[in-house]
Amino acid sequence: MSNARQAIKAARDASGPAAPASLIEAESLLNRAEDNLQKRAYKQARRDAIAARGKAAEALSSTRTVDDRNGAS
């Protein structure tokens, strides 16, 4: 879960105010993972956390692609 949180933070910091849909989805998945953890549904919590990390990585990648196209560094 910590990896997902860190990935979401990195994507959020890189995206600024205009968050890509994949970042919003990552945050939703992380919230669901945390809910599942509280319910002791560990397997589903792990799946959701891994999915959240993946979506956050996708959001970060898309943010960097847009920055590259716009000439930002």
C-alpha cells in the first residue's frame, strides 16, 4: 500500500491541478484497498493496491508525455 501511496503522490505532484483520469482512478482504487484492509479482505486489498500503483504509474507516464510534447522539463 505504501508503494501505491508514493506512486500516487508522485503522479499528483507531477500533474498539477489537472489530474488525468488514471490518477483519479488510482486514488479510488487506493481508497477501496484501504477499506478492504479494514474489513480484513487482505487478498482484495492487495489486488486493489497493486492496481492503484499501476494506474498511478500510468498517470505519471501520461503527465511526462504531455510535458515532453510541450517542451517542459
